[in-house]
Amino acid sequence: MSSEPGVTIQTFTNLDTEHMTLLLEADPSELIIRDVFTHSCAYEIRVEHALTGVILLVRPNTDTLEIANISVGRAYRRQGLGSRLIDRAKMETVRLGLRRLEVGTGSTSFEALCFYQTCGFRMDRIERDYFVDRYQQPIVENGIILRDMVRLSWCL
């Protein structure tokens, strides 16, 4: 739960239409989202009772937690809600006794790259052709065909 009145962060286990709509803003594949959701710990953030954001966390290996998807509704961006979700992911990393929190984003996702670095993440590596190999339709961001994933991490 959040300490600010009217703002709550809690887990959820039912992937409904409202959650899916938010998650599709960050990943265009409903199939991939559903697959990730089945083995994730999912958190939602609400302002009053309105769903404003979601984050899906997965455990890819023994010492890492990964943000598999994060999205905040357009009307609620730039209000610190995404940072609160990141803080929750960091708390979960520490609670689990893990050393590393990772996130991957598109090489053309300039706002996301800036956001993650503002939250304390550092760039690690590039996974070439990640999006080309996983999505049937090309993804275009900022007028550029998205091909590569940039991996960032936050370490204790």
C-alpha cells in the first residue's frame, strides 16, 4: 500500500480488460502479455478507485527480478505514479533477497530510457533484433522501426 491518501499499490490476480488496456500501451501483443502474466507477480496502482497503472514482475534467474511490463495511463503520467511502481519493484527485489532488478525497453523508446535512468537504472547491454524476432508486425516508435532491446539494471 502507498502512504499517500487515496493512492494504493496492491497485487492483483485477475487480468481484466482494464488491466489489459494499460498493458497493451507498453506491449502490442495480448498473447505475450497473457503469457507473461501467468508467471508474474502483478501490482496495480490506483488513485482513489481509478486504475492508473500496472507492473508485472518476473524472476528470470536466481538473483534477478525483472520488470516484464509497466504502464501508467496517459492521463496519469508525469505525476510520480510510474516511479512509485518502480519503487515497489525495488522493495520486492530487496524483500526477496535478490541483488538485481532488470528492465528491457525498445532502443527507440526515448521517454522510457530517460525514465528508467531517472529511477536509478544503468544500461547493461543491447539485445539485437529482439523485437524483430518476437513480433510478427513491425513496431514503429518515433518514426523508427523498433529492432533492438536495451537492457538496464538497478543493483543493490
